[in-house]
Amino acid sequence: MAKQKNTATAEVLGAEAHSQLIKRERRANNVWNKLRRNKTAMIGLVIVVFMMLMAILAPLIATHDPNAIKPSETYLSFGEKGHIFGTDEFGRDLFSRIVYGARVSLIAAIGGTVVGAIIGILLGLLSGYLGGAVDAVIMRLMDGMLAFPFVLLAIILMTILGSGLPNVILAIGIGNVPSFARVVRGQVHIVKNEEYCNAGRVLGVSNIRMLFRHILPNTISPIIVYATLNVAGAIISEATLSFLGLGISQPTASWGNILRAGKDCLNTAPHIATISGIFILITVLGFNLFGDGVRDVLDPKMKK
Amino acid sequence: MSDKKVILKVRNLTKEFKIRAQKFGEQPQILHALTDVSVDIYEGETLGIIGESGCGKSTFGKCLVQLHKATAGSVEYDGRNIFELKKEDLKNLKRDIQMVFQDPFSSLDPRMTAGKLVEEPMIVHKVVTDKAERSRKALELLQTVGLDVQHVHRYPHEFSGGQRQRINVARALALNPKLIVCDEPVSALDVSIQAQVLNLFNQLQKEYNLTYVFISHDLSVIKHISDRIAIMYLGRIVELCDANSIYENPLHPYTQALLSAIPPESPFEKRERIVLSGEIPSPIGEQKGCPLAKRCPKCMERCKTDAPQLKDVGDGHHVACFLFDDK
Amino acid sequence: MSENLLTVKDLKTYFFTASGVSKAVDGVSFTLKKGETMGIVGESGSGKSVTASSIIRLLPPKIGRIVEGTIDFEGKDIIKLNKKELLNFRGKDIAVIFQDPMTSLDPVFKIGNQMVEMICAHQDVSKEEARKMAVEALKKVGIPQPEKRMESYPYELSGGMCQRVIIAMAVCCKPKMVIADEPTTALDVTVQAQVLELLQELQDEMDTSILLITHNLGVVWKMCDTVMVLYAGKTVEYADTKTLYAQPLHPYTWGLLDSMPKLSDTVKGELNTIPGVPPDLRLTGNCCNFYNRCPYAQERCGKEVPELVEVEPGHFVACHRQNKENKLVRGEENRNE
């Protein structure tokens, strides 16, 4: 077609320069690079990473055994006798409990979100793609679940399942299914009517391939955004459950049950509830900031 | 014309859409998108379909590739009605009839590279199972449409509109189709790029003996690429003739008005415009009489009650108008 | 010759993006006279819409900036206007008609209310008077039953009708100049013809100037007195319409004219095309932007940016091979005349 020209300035407007440009553009629009330019996202990310490192490296960071009881040193305040955050009603080191509690709280929150996301995505995909009766049944079921207050739903589940970390994850997960399913279904409705899906149908692409090769990849951005923001909510859920005594049972530390213990001695040792509350607050804030940033970056409206 | 082989025989194709009632308890209304369309498409020809928005030209294309389910009528391919085919036959049929879409920006999956996009049809139909062989074939196809190696790993948003349309064409070609339905394939492109793509279509047709159903709203594009042209108005074909006679000898009042509305080809040209009064009537609800009756300057009493049928007035020139009924 | 209304000189509008500076408009100069219609043609990305947005100073904030040039409107430099003067300038002196009629009207307000609000914002009249003016304007643009239409919502009207309403809004402030940015691209041919004729009638009546931006050369032939061809952000040729059609000088203009399929063409002939694609606007500016697609390019074209020169009176062209002394003759490709 085009006559090939080999003169000198092909380098300015030619193919090579264009390839370079596309590389530069890819780099600039790379999710990570975009995220790096977003201040809120970076603040959020720093907090999230800090908390996660704390959870992972708990054995190295903790100054004491989190479950070691010392009746002689109960209700100590900040910094007394080498306890950075003081001690609780059994004389356990609060700092170590917070550090180990981060593990439990984050695992419960992230695990719960992942469980909720997986079930929710599958239901949402089916519901949105198949429509009709399947859609009606799944969505009414989801509506039914949404009609229950989360705490009530969780109480019922925890009563059936019994307490413990896996069950907390499951309860939080199930509680999150309806909202994930709704988000996914909405996205599927948009994507499945896109021209490229029609193009696929004309080619004779099967339903399974259509769902998992075309529709799912194109709905994943909003799902990631929603999931990130959802972790923040899940941290609170775990705290709520433990606070009510339904979640993680003593002596295992989680931010929720440290808070619960702190509640009983608010007058005498307010630092117990305060410290655990602050950690919950900062982590939730971190995930929210990060999630907002991720949304800015992945927002389809920002795409060209 | 008659000695040519008919590849697609469209008979009384009708498509109606139900429109959900606005108010509670109201009967749903019916939008007549396509009414009684019958046309033969010959092997190796380009049938141009032109009309204004809402005339049913896209619906026609989508019915042919079965993106829409026709309400009534039949489309015969290889002696069989394509609407009655079973699963396996249907899949085979999809290899023979392909489509190129209007909007090059939305018709490619944004998360697949050009190479993968062209490979997909071969994966779906298990034509080429060997991976290396498949990517070699994909590259070959991309080269056929004027792209090259450096483009294989790029994503759709990194291409310009014309290049994306080339990818679309390569994808359609991957299965060696017999017929390609082109739904406004150049409308979104710039003039110079449009010319390149039109040339590509012509060149490929010669090379692969393709049949095109080419849908567009631009008469000069249609005139340029088509052997025969069908003019559609409100879900019906009102005139069908070969490409030259539409310009030299338009018969239907609507065709004449349409031609007169096209912008001039030079600043020295002054056109006498035939004005159709009012707007295109709504295709919703019961349709009575000739669709053009209300706006036609030559409307007769009969036009208001009966709908004229598409009739041959000699030389394969078909027109649906009572003015030519006696001929 | 009537007096100049708008003079744009060497306008440069750049977009500053993360992956580089995009030279959307990189040297555009033209003059619009009173009562005249000027066409700006070019492909997408040639900078025709950005030129229009620069004139009304409606560029995307932060990213887009006018970096050089002057826009002289009746003796005042638009680039130096402050916010208040700018608001007065838009709407009162200048009106804009955008491409998509459906999205230029606010879908939640009645047409009448939108028009009255617009009139009241720019003219010192009461609401009742504004209403009367609005009805008058709707009648003028050929909308049947204007009083009734005042109570309609935009979605109740067809695209052509909406465009008429927008034109009515544009004319009821009696602007000195109308910028029409692809006013008929979204419309069908028959409706397009009606809208264009309406614009012509209104222009004759009110003696406004029209800056018509389009990619459709047919529309230019029908409407414009002068025409400017843009390519990759630069003015490549600028002349009165008939001259440009009869004696185009820039190789890009030749290619553009050749690329148009014509009704009088033979069926399935090969179109003469311009090979390749327009350059990315982040790469342009160091040589003739048309260099890599031009069949007449020489070594010099790849090294220097050509200046816009007046080859004949009123006929400007930016090409190294076209000047007063030395003329390039259009190649062997003969068009069907």
C-alpha cells in the first residue's frame, strides 16, 4: 500500500518514533505509575502496607507473648514496666496484642472480602448474563439478604456456625455477597451490550468463553475498586462481631475483642479501648483512601 | 444478472420490536423496524443499503447475522433457511457469514491485543489448533489488511480508527467467509482513511471473491462500492437497482429527494432541492399505506390506503411506488 | 471588502499530558470578515475543534493551554480577557453550535425555560419579553407551533429539531459571530440540508459571520466563502472556496480532494488515497507534518517547518515546494472532473 520511504526523517514522524511514543504512553498510563501520581492513594497505600507488615512480622515486632497472663501487672498505663501501650485486665501486653490482633483482623477482613467477591462475582455474572428467570431468582435472593441488617445476619450465621476465625471469614463473606453480586450484575449489563460482545456473538463465541474471556476481564476494574473499599467495611464488621462476642473468642487477640475488653474498664483504663479504636480507625481510613485512589486510576471515564 | 448464483435469498423479512408500555395497564406498542423485505443477494456482488437513521438498514444487517431474531420471513443460504438451523450447522454458518461493525472504537475488546483478536475466531471454530501456526496466520491476516509485525502486541486503544477497522476486517477474514455484512464500516473514519479502507474492501473482494452487504448512510460511499443499491425508508426497500442507474435515473420520489439533499461536489455546483415536508413518521404503531404518503409531493389517494410492492420496471430496476404500477 | 471581525494569528494551543506535550493547535492563522462564512476542514485530530475552543477560551482546565498567538476580535485580544468580560463575550458576541444537538440541551429543563434563562443572562429584558423573544426565535428557525414547543423537553424532539432549537438560542442574542462545530454531522442528509439552508437564511438576515467546522467538504462547498485546511494542528492551506477547489496548492489538499468518493465516479474504481496515517500530535513540529505521507516530499521537508506564505493574493499555503517563484505542479494523478 504505502510507498516505503527511507529518507532521513522517518525518525521524527515514522513508525519507530511512534512505537517509542506508545511505550512511553503505556508507561505513563500504567496503573502503578498513575497510582504513584495520586497523593491520597499513596497515603492510603502507606498505611495499608504498614499495617500488613505489622501483621506479617508480628512475632518479630511484639515485645511480649500476647497471651501471657501476669496478674501482678494488670491495667498498666503507657510505657510502664516496659509495656509500650500498657497492659489489660489480665496483665497481657497491649502492644503485642494489637500487633497480633492486626493479623487476625486483616485476615478476617481480607478473607471475608475475597470469599464475598468470589461468590458475588459468580452470582452476578450468571444473573447479569443469563437474565430472565435466573436473574430474577438470584436478585430476589440477594434483595432478601440485603433486607437483613448485617449484624442480624451475622449473628444468625455465627450462631449456626459457631465462633472462630474461619467462621468469621465465612460470615463476613456471605454478608458481602449481595453487594458484590449487584455491582457485578450492573457491570455485566453494560458490558454485554457492548459492540465487541456482539462481534463475538457473530463469530460464534460460546457463552462460557464470552463470560470469562470478554465480560469478566472488562468488569474487573470496578470490582477491584469495590473490593478495596469493601475491606475497610469488613474490618469494622470483624470488630463488630468480636465486640459482640460472636467473632474471635478469647484469648486470641483481635482488634474487635481488645475493644470489647476495653469497654468494661473505660473509666479505670481508657487507653485499652482508645488504642484498639485508633488502630481500627487508621486502617479503615487507609483502605478507604487507597480505594478512592484506585477508583480514580481505574475509573473508565478517565480512560481514553 | 439472472445467470449469477444467488448466495442469500431474503424473503419477506420482518422484524418488530415490542416497546414496553409507558403507563401501567397500557398495551405494549409495536415498532416496525423491518417490513416485508425481499431481496436476492448474488455471489461476488456488493449490495449497498442506504437510508436515513431509523430506516431499518442496521436491523436488516443484524438479522442476517442473527444478532436479532427475525419476527417473520426467511433467509435462505445454501438452500436452507438460516433461522431453522440446529446448533452445529449454525456454528458452521457463522463461519460463512461475518460482520464488520460501525464503530471501530467499541467493536474490539479493549483487553485483547490485535494478534489475540485476530486469533480468536480461529480458536472459537478450532480451525487452526497449533499455537505457533495460529499466530503466524494472524500475522499474515494483519499484513493482508495493511498492518505489520509491530502492531501484533498493541491494544485497540493504541490504534487509530482506520487501523482498528482494519483489525475488524482481518478478524472477519480469519474464517474465510463467503459473505460479509458491513454495517457502516467507514462512517466513523476520516476522509483519507475512509478512502484507504474502501480500497481495501474492493481489493479483498477481488482476491477472495467475497460478497458484501454494505450498509451506509453516505450515498457517495455506497455508490462507489456497490454493484446494486437498495434504498430503504421506514423499514421497507423502496427502490433497488444497479449503482449507476440510481444516480442517472432515480425513480422513487424518496430517492429523488435523498439525492437532491446531498451536499454539492464542488462550489460551482448548484442543486435544485426536492423538499419533503415534515419529518419521518414514527415506525411505532399500525402502519397503513405507503410509508412516504404524508410527505410525498406526488401522493395519490391510493397511496394513503395501500402499501406498494417492490416491482421490476425493467432491467432489474425495482421500485415500490404506484406511479410505476402500470409499466 | 468588508472589515475584519476576527483575526487569529499563529495560535498555538498545547495539551500537557503525562506522556508528553500534545501540540493540538500548532500555528493556525486566519481572518474572518463580517458577514462571511469560513470553513475549517481537517481530519480528526487536526485541531479544528481545539481552534474553536481556544477562540471561546473553553479549554479543558489544567491540561490545555494557549501558549502563543493572538485572537483579535474587533480590536480586543480574547486571550487577555478576564472572567467577567469572557462571559459577556461568549453568548453575546459569539454563539456556539455543537455537534451533538441532544447533549447540548439540558435534558431536565423545558426548552422554553432554557431559552429564557439564556436570554436573560445576556440581555437586559424581563422574563415575559424574553419569552416572547424565544417564541419569535423558534418561529424563525421553522419550528411548528413554537408556543407549544416551549413546553417540551429536549428528548421529545428529534435531532434535527433540537439543532434548530440550539440555532434559535444562538440567534436570539444576535451574536456577531457563530461558531458551528460540526453542526450537521449527527444528522441525516435531508435534515442536514435543511439545517444548513436555515443557517444561510439567518446569516443573510442578520449579517453574522459563521465559522463552520466540518470534515465534510460537500458542506464547505455549499456554505463557505473561504476555507482553511488544517493538518496535524497547522494551517496548510487557506483560500477562498472556489480557488481552493479549482486550484488547490498543498499536496495534502490534493490528497483530501482525491480521497472523496464522488457520485459521478465509476463504480468500484480505485480511490486515490493518502498513504499512512496522520502523525501523533506529540511528535509533530520539527519538520513538515505531512512529510511522511507526502508523495512530493524532498529532503528539506524533513528538516524545516514550512511557513504559511501568500502565494497569490488571498491564497496562503504552507509548503516548501510552493512559493511565488517555484511552483509544484499536481502530479500525474488525474481526478475525474
